[in-house]
Amino acid sequence: MSEVEIEAKSKEEAIRKVKEILNANDSEFIYHITEIKGKLFKGTSYKIKAITLQALTEHVMEFLEKITKNLGLHPTIEAKVNDHKIEVQMSSENNKILIGKNGQTLKALETLAKQFIFNNYKYYVSIYIDVENYREKRIKNIEYLAKKTAKEVMATNIEVKLENMNSFERRIVHNALTNFKGVTTISEGEDPNRHVIIKPIEK
């Protein structure tokens, strides 16, 4: 059994029963609990609905197969559960389409997958999708750009405006230069034209 819905007298009892029925530990399932107010001689009870993360992972893979097929792609899809997060790796003959400009298609697929799970199963779940480690490479490239630009700013004492980035990418720049002496970073503009400015610190 991978999904269960039961009622219990307390939250603790509800969770304990779910563990027994699903034969799973805390890291292997997600749930939501609804409090049911008692009437007259009946006390308050709790209804819990739970599903294993493995079952949700299979639903996500099926959904992504359908979406990518509509794009004319037939990628290989592998997924695993890591720290309550569903991590998906995909690969196809045309990875550029799967990734999109600056990873926009990847981000859209994540959003669609999360919405699909909520609409059909009423669960909020963290989903991470990558294509041949594109995101890891992207992070390293942004960190390299940030540090290289910071050195130029220190040498010239002139601030530099980086290209427009999403919130995730801007955070990479800020974090990469947090302990970089001689410069500071600020975000400026409105999405989707928001960017990071690397500025020299006045001595």
C-alpha cells in the first residue's frame, strides 16, 4: 500500500498508524492532517491522508513523460527521493529544448509538476529537475563570473552591472561574494529585468 486515509483520536496516533500501514519511516512519506471538531458526546478527532514519496515520484515521472512527449521529446527519466525532495534527472537527443534559455524550461517543468501533484493529490512537495547536471554547471559558471567580475571591480574601482538573472541565480552571486573583500552586491530592477550590481567598497 502506498496511500492511506484514516481517522484517529490524536495527531500522534494518526501518524503512528500511518507508519504501520505504509510500513514507512518519517522520511518516506508526506501527509496532511485535518482536525474534526467533535459534536456533543464525540470528542475531537484527526483525519490524516498520507502517501509515500516513492508513489509520488512515480506520478511525477509519468506526468513528465506525458509533457515531454507533447514537446516531441522522448527523454530518459530517472528519479529518486532525497531528504523529502523528489530529484529528477532527464536526458534526450535535444537537451537544449529540455533546458530552455537559462534553464527556463526546466523551471517551468518543475512548476507544472508541483501544480500537478497539488491539483490531483493535494500535497505540496519539493521537486528538483535537471538535465545532465546543467544546473550544477550553471551554478559554477555564475560563481566564476561573479568572482572574476569582482576582481575587475576592485582593480578599476568601477561598479559593474551583470546580466538579468532570476532570484536563484542572483542569490548565487550574492553568496559567492559574501566574504569577498573590497566589493559589495545589490539587486536592482524589476523581474524579469532584475540584475545584480557589483560595487567597490569605498575605503
